[in-house]
Amino acid sequence: MTAKKCYGFRILSVFFWCLAIDGSFATSLTEKIYYNINSSGFSMCFRRFNATHQIGCSSDREGNVGVIHLVLNDSDIDWLESSGVHPPYIVVMSNLMFKRDVFERLIDCEKVNGLVIIGNETDRPGNFSPDSTSPNARYGLYCDNKKQSGCIDQKWNPFGNGMMFEDVPFPMVALSNESDINFIIKECYEKYNSIDGMSMPTGYSLCAMEIKDIMDGAKDTPTCHRRTNLVNNLNPQGYCDPLSNLNVYSYVDALNKSHNLENGSVIIIAARLDAFSLFDDKYPGYDSAVLGFVTLHAVAEALGKVRNKLLVAICDRPIMFVLFNGEAFDYIGSSRMVYDIERQQFHPVKLESIGVFIEIGQIGLYEETDSLWIHTDPVSLNKSPDVQTRYDNLTNLLINFGSDVGLNITRVPKGNLLPPASLQQFLKSKKASIAGIFLSNHKDHFVNRFYNSMYDTSGSGAYNHVTPIADHLQKISTSIARTVYSMLLNDLTEVEVVKSSNLTIANLIYCFTKNSDCEIFNSTSEYGKSSLLLKTDVFSSRYVGVATSESLGATKHHQCLLAHFLGTVIENITEEKDCRNLAEKNDEFNFLFLNGQINITDNMTRIHECIKSAANVSEALSPAFKINDYEWSSNQYSAWTESRWDIGAMQMRIFLMPNHDREITTLSIGIIMFVLSSVLVFLIQKKSVTLFTGADT
């Protein structure tokens, strides 16, 4: 190797070593400059769309940056509006301050570039519901009826502030991690941004935050949906997806599809599965949804115990259990089921064949009420004498059986409108003649102060521990089960055997709200799919979402539970393939191969079960996305979609921001150094022959 080549090799070696050192130094430098907040500790507000608007939050593509300002009272907002001299600001606010009037002040203040809500669900305000005062009113039973005022004036949710449906001009975050909250307040705000409650002087560095909440969709569902449908190989990125999931339903026994059902013969017992909130992954829906669908499962358990006694009666009067999904977003699930029934997707069930509809709503225990109220639609009730007769029989039985177990059940006064309920979608059909009731813990308005919010949470609880709410739900579910039993058999002599289990109810509440990796879930999971149970956040979320394997898997567990309560075990089937073979040969029943109970002989294995049942699922996707050339402005069906976002689109980090004078100084020094370096490099290159002649020797 010549001396010239050796010299060049040394230069290249030094160059690559510098690159390696520079890379590691850059990583270390980044960590020193930024304090990154772990994504598991915060929840973002994100974009959704309906037929006419966009709601929710999004950041700029590069993220929103602002000086951190802590708001603990109204005077902190006054200072921000009148005296804040370092805009834009990222406001960090206690969840107790997060109210509609404060929210509006921050939106109107042009100095705000982001909002962080600090605190956890236990430190909740006196009331908070981001839903409207009349949930789902535009898609309900009364909006097209000019004689009724429910669409406009019936404020069922007096605590509703409507914040869910605002188009927020900056990103919003709910932060619950205590260490991150302490760092923001102690190490950031108090250390750099505040002296006795006042902003630091201009000459100091300020603690700032960057929030990235980048949403791909924009404007409204018709626009976003059209853009997504235009996706091709040159532009593979979609922009939004329809809100969709699954409805879950089950009959006590499979229906004979060749058998025509009489009008008014089908009994439906229903509840909703979903709720929402302002922030991603914070959808507890305790009283909004959980207690209702747990009660439905308890009714299924009670009737499943006397299944053999019901088999003859249900041939002509079938019982149908239904769990609707997407109800918080303008009745997605129930409107889709009505749409499918009208198109004979549930044959032989038709709208005309539905005679009784029992829906379980919010039924939590509150100091304001110890009663259970029976609601109905006054117009539908007067549709025919037969409907009135069925209603009277149903409610009389329910009130009497409730009294037997110590439950006070009362009819609301005649003429009262039906609250927001899935039942409304069935009653909208002119073909329906349904004696429908909606059971709730409220008479004229919700008593749940946290309807559809992140604060609608359960209290403490443990597995295999019966709580007062479990005893309360046992009374309700037992009363409903005995009512249905008596309506079918016209026999009150053995009705005492129809009873749900308060222990089962307590365990279901615990598993759906605290820990999904519990025994009742493990034993009723499909074989080979138990790993999903480890993701408690998936099972504790009540958000309908978009169709993913995880969200659909969590919903399908309701199918497994109904199969467990209402189905029968096929003896001598211990292998999954044998159970699957039965399913392939039978189109009336479904066969699920479940984990089963723990084998008590070794406590290590499980006794697997092949369950034959009539439990099934159907699509909970708004008909608006199934109808060609649907008229989006018609308000006939829900039109909700959710914006897409990339992995890593949601980030938060904190750093020190120098004042403007220092930034100008740094920039000026950088420019001067660049000019001097350029001149120096030019001179060295020009004199390189003279300077480096020794390299050839």
C-alpha cells in the first residue's frame, strides 16, 4: 500500500469513528434534552366524524409546542388571558377544573396550543358527562314526530356538557401517571416557569412541552369515507374507518328455520355493550353499560338452569337474548339488527313476530333512588289493544316478582317518553307491534352523574366476593327471569327455582372491570384463545371502536358466556377437532370448544367442553355503509367514523425552551461559525497541494 493510499485510509477510518461517536452522542444528547412521557401513562383525545362534522382533537403534523402553564383555579386562567407573555402555552389542568366553561375559555384563548388533564379516575369531580343532555336524540324515536318534544326538550342527561362533540383546535391529553405528573409540576413548572405564581422573567429558559396527536382524517364522514375508498397502490394510506363491532345474540334453543312464528310470539331481552369518553382507552362504562349486560347474563344463567322445562314452550314462543354494540353512537347495533331482520337475515324472526321487548338500562345503586322504573313509549302502547294487554301482563308480573325479592319496581306516569334506548329503533318500524319496556334506576332524568365518561367506574371488589351491587343485580335478574318463565309456562307453582347467582354476578363485574384473567373468563374462553384475557384493558374498554381482532375477540367472549349459560355440554367430546366436526355437520346450532373447569385432581389441566348452543354474533356496522349511494344528510342511520393514525403518532415530551433573545444569539453565532468554516475550508482546499505534499513521501 502506498503512503498516499494509507493516508486516505486513515482519514476514512477517523471519519467513520466520528460518525459512530456522533450517533451515540446524539442519542445521549436527545435523552438529556427531552423528558419523554411513556405512552402507557396518558390517553389522547382523537378525531371522529359524522355525516356533517368532525369532532375531537388533532395536533399539527410536527406536533404542538408550548410553554407549560399550570391551572389550578380561575385566577390562573385570568393570568393566562391577560398577562401571559410567552405564547403559545400548553395548559396543564387538574381534572377538577375541567368543566365546560373553563373548556370554552381555553378554546377562545388564542394563546393555548394544547391541554393536559392531570389526575386519576378516583379523584373525580362532582359530575362530568361529555355526552349531550339528550343522547342520540337525532336518531331516536321522537325526532320525526312533531307532536312529541323528546328530540329537543327532554333532557335525560342533566349533567351532559356536550364536550364530546366539540371540534377542538388543539390536542388534549389525560395524564394519570403520578411520576410524570410530579415531574411536570415539581421539576418543570415550579422550577422554571413560576415564582410565587407568576411567570419567570423574559431572560430565563422556560419549561415547554411538545404534544403529537396526528390524525389522518378530516372534515366529515362523506369526505373521509370517499377519500379512503380512493386508496390505490400509489396512495395506500386510508383516512378513516366506520365504527363497527359485533352484536351478540342467543336463543334458549335453536329455531326451526322452516317454522313460521306467530305475530307477537318472540320475547327479546336486551342490553347495550358500549359507552364512550373523551379520551382513548378510558371507556369504563360501569353504570352506562356493564351493570346492564351483566344482569342480562344473569337472566340467561337463571333461565338456563330450567332450560329443560322451557323447551316445549319456546318452540312457539322463543326467547332471544341480544347485546347491542355501538349504541352510544346513534344506535349502530340496534339499527343494524332491525335492518337485517327486515331483510330476513334472522329468519324466522320478523319484526311482526316480536311481541315483548325487555331492555335493561342503567340500574346502578344510588342514594337518590332505591327504585327500578319501567319506561315505555306511549304512542306504541296505544297501537293496538293486544299491545296494551301484553304490556299490562308483563309489568304486573315484573312488579309482583320484584316485590317478592324486596325490589321496588314502579311504572313511570302515562305519557312519559321513552329514554334513550335500543328499543326505540324497533319501535320506529311501522311493522312492529311491541310491548316494550326499558328498566332503569331513573324516572325523569339520569341519576348517573358520569354517564359516558372516564369517571363512570366501579368501586373496589375482589373475585369470589359478593358486593351490595351484586345482590341488587341478583334481585333484578331474578325478577326478570321469573317474569319470562311465568309468561311462557303460565305456571307460578315452581317459579322459586328460577334464581340467578349473586356470586356469578359479582365475579362477572370483577372480570369486566378489574381483571379479565379470572377463572370464570378462563373457563368460558375458547380453547387456544386465553392469551387475550391477559389484556385487561381490552375487556375493560366499552368503546365500540373499529373492527380489529382484539376488539372482536373481546366481544365474542359474550357469545361464549351465553353459550355457557344457555347451552348444553356434548358428552365424550374432549378434542377440538371433534367439536369442530360437529359444527360443520350442523347449521342450526353453534359448537364452541371451551377451556372448561380446572381439573381438581392436579390443578394444572382443564376439563375441556364442547358446548352446543344457539349463541351467535352479527355485524354491528351501520347500514349507512352497506347501502349504495346512501344519502348522508337523511339522518336515517348512524354515520360515525374514526380517523386513522400511524404508530407513534401520539407522543409527549418535555424540554427547556430558551427565550427569544437567546435563540437569536445562538442562531447568529451558528451563522458566523458557518461562514468562517466555509472560508477556512475554501482556503485549505485552495492550498491543499502545498499543505499536503508530504502525503506522497
